[in-house]
Amino acid sequence: MSTERSTAPWAIVTLREVMVKARDRSYLISTLVTLLIIVGTVLFNAFMSSRGEEYTVAVTGTEGQSVVALADEAGQADGGNTAFEAVTADSPDAALQLVREDEADAALVREDGTWTLTGLTEIGNGLQGGLAEALRSYALESNAAAAGTTSAELLAGSELESQLLEGSAENQLLATIVGFVFAFLFYMAAIVFGMAIATSVLEEKQNRVVEILATAIPIRQLLYGKVAGNTILAMVQLALYAGAALLALNLTGTAETVGAIVPASGWFLVFFLAGFLILASAWAMIGSMASRSEDLNNSSAPVLTVIIVALFAGLFAKGQLLVAASFVPVVSSVAMPVRMLNGDVPLWQTLVSLVIALAAAYGLLRFGERIYRRAVMQSGGSLTLRKAMKLEQ
């Protein structure tokens, strides 16, 4: 005797959610545009960082030439690509004339013991900062020579090294940027796909489609399918964004700068899954309790608040506040990966945070199932959470 294996109802609903979204032109266009923006941003940053700056400075003598030479040496040190070139003029007025004729970016002139840097309409920070640092070095060497010593002897014992008890000083800027990206991606995905769940539930309720589906499959299976389908879509989209960014970094030869963030990026996907499952259940409840699209805007405030808190925790929480936030479900989806970017996090803390988030996801999914089964079949007006809990199943 042969047995026929049937597909689980929730899997059918999941496949339907994925296929409907995959055929949605606006979804495909927005995904493609976002991919192009990510790749374009990486390529533009790589181009700007490799392009460097070239400055032409008008001077009136050997002192000015020496200062510009020191600035050029510093600009080219440690793989830098900022260049300074001196153009000699016969007099201070001639140097200023070179600036007016746009043959020099600025004029560096010394009169009565005072150095003056003159530009046409503005002086760039790179130009002014480079020359100011070079002028300090030149003055230090000149004054040391006049005193019969050297600048190294005058500066002996003044070296200052910085270090962090936790994390790496070199990775702080990169960690800040990537942390912002994590928070922004979580915010956008939670809003876009969460609202898609609520809208889909509401439309099926308004069109009475859910009543037809309820005769074929259990209501809870419909909820599970919607949550699973939109979770898969969100994860696939994030994976596409991450893959596009890494591909662009490899093409530009800057992939070595992100070696420290790859593990945190992987954990971000894991924590995003747990956090999104929590929010997906909440969005489904909101859709089931609404009767019009206007109701979604009114009842979604608590969920939006949680999402915004997660966003700001990832961006601005520091120290012990960030540690505490990394154990709070939903907020941990951003806070824990950001902690990993800033320093080493014990594996047991990561696993405990993940277990807490998954337990919260399971608990809210079961609670959302109860509300969904009670509210989705009701019509005639929006429901509050208290009213929905009092309804018979």
C-alpha cells in the first residue's frame, strides 16, 4: 500500500507569498535600485579615496618652498595621495596675482615674521591643514637649529600612543559606518515587509478571502505561511545587498578593509531573522484587528516605536547601555552585531542573546496566533487588543 505525502498548508501559503512578491514590479524595481545605489556608493567611495588631491601654492622664496615640500612629503607618507607643488613668484603681489588668475590654489607669504595663506574665494581644509602642519614642523626645525639643537631632541618624551581596553582604534570609524548600515537595513526591512504582512492580512479580511481559505486550511497555518514567506523575502533581499557590497569591494580592491566586519555581518543576518520573526507576528496581529487601511496607521505606532528604539540603540548606545540593549529582543538584532564590530564579545553572551530573541519570537508567534484566529474573521470595525482577546475562537 502506498502513501501520498502532502505538502503542509503553511508551506503552500509561504510559496504563494514569495511568488506574489517576486512578480511585483515595484518590489523588483526597488530592490534593483537599492542594489545599484549600494554598488555605486562603494565604487564612488573607492574612486574618491584613490583620486587624492593636488594643490598648487604660490610662494616668494626658499622658506615657502621648504614649507610646501614638507607638506608634500607628509601628504605622500603612509600611502597618502595628497600632493603639494610650489610655484615661485617675484613678490607677494605677484603671488596673489597667481591666485587671482587661477594658476595657484593659494599664496603662502611671509611678511614681518607673519605667515599668511591667501585663497581666492575659499581655502580647502586639506590645503590649510597640510600647510599648517608643515609650517609647524618647519618652524620647529628652524628654531631648534637656531638654539643649537634638533627638533627630535626638543620633542623627546612627547610621544603619545593611544590604545583601547576593548576593541580596536583603527576599526572605530569602520564600525560606526557599518553599524549605521545594519541599523538602517533592519529599519527598512522591518517597515517594508512588516507593512506588507499587515496589508495582505487586511486585504484578505476585507475581500472575505480569508473565509474561503479557512474552509481549506487551518487559520494558524495561514499565519505561519505569511510570516515565513515575508521572512524569506526579507532575508533574501538582505543577502543580495550584502553580496552586492562585498562584490563591489572586491572589484575595487578594498575588501581587505572589511575583514573585521564579516563575522559581525553573519551574526547580523542571524539576529535579524529572530527580530523580524517577532515583528512579523506583531504586524500580522495589527492587520487582523484592522478593518480599513487607515486603521493600520493608528495601530502600528507601538511596533514602529520598537523599530525606532532598535535603530537608535544601534546608532547611539554606548558602554553598558549597549551591552544591556544587546540582550533585549528586537533591539538585540542591531545592538549585538554593533557590539561585535566594536570589540570581542564572548560567545556565550551571543548565544544567550540569540536564545532570548528566539524564545521571544516563539512566544509572540503563539500569542499572535491566538489573536489572529480570533480577529481575522471579525468584520464591522477595528478591534483593540483587549477586545480581540475576549472574542471566541
